[in-house]
Amino acid sequence: RVKAIFTDHTLEHFYWEHDAPFLVWEFLRVIKPGGSIRLAVPDAEVYVKYYVQNVNDKAAEDFQASQRGFHGTPIDVMNSALRWKYHHFYYMYDEETLPLLLKEAGFVDIRGESYDQSYVEEFRTLDSEARQFGTLYTAGRKAA
């Protein structure tokens, strides 16, 4: 058994219907009682806000530039996220859905976190600086 599990931009590559829940249940199974988990996934809300609001500030420019060669229109950014490299995401998460997945698997003390900020010291240095904008961070633990 392990003390902690950290994943960075991994869970979105699994289907919500069966693969993602199975993976999270496996995380719970292999974590020691009292152990922690931290999941970092693309934040669907960021993509939707970018598309709907067509934000023109520095963060939006950085986000647009990060979308690897698309034209930069709001729909291009959405397509980049959803289809880049052969259907990049199988499921998009938000602040409500990711904690729900952890809760349904049996994790407790589930909370949203931010870049390089975690209640588990070992997690604080693992986040990708290049991915901090547009990433949703969620943590929990296995009951003791």
C-alpha cells in the first residue's frame, strides 16, 4: 500500500462511465488508511468561460497561446482541448464533478486546492508550472 497518489492531467483520458470510476476505486484500494490523493485535470470551466465570454486579457492570451497551433478563435480553443491529438479528453471535469467522483469511490475530506498549495507537503512541489492556468486541483484522503 502507498501513502499518497498524485496524478497530473491523466484522469481526463479515461471514460467517465466505467474507466474513471474503476481507476479511482483502485486508487482507494492501494492507498493506506489515512493516505492522500491529489488529482490535477484540465478545468472544463476555464474552457467554457473562454468560449462564452471571449476574454481578452493576459490570461486569455496565454491560454490561447497554449493551445498548440490552432487559430486562436474561441471555438478553435475548444476544439484544441477536446480533439487535439485524436480526441484528447474523454471527459471534462469541473469543481462539482471531480469531487463527486472521489466521494463515490469512498474518499473523504475532499477539497479543492490550488497550484502548489496542498495540505499534503509532498504534493506542493509536483504541480506543473506550465499547466497551472486551466488546471483543476482536487484532493482527498482515505478514511483511517
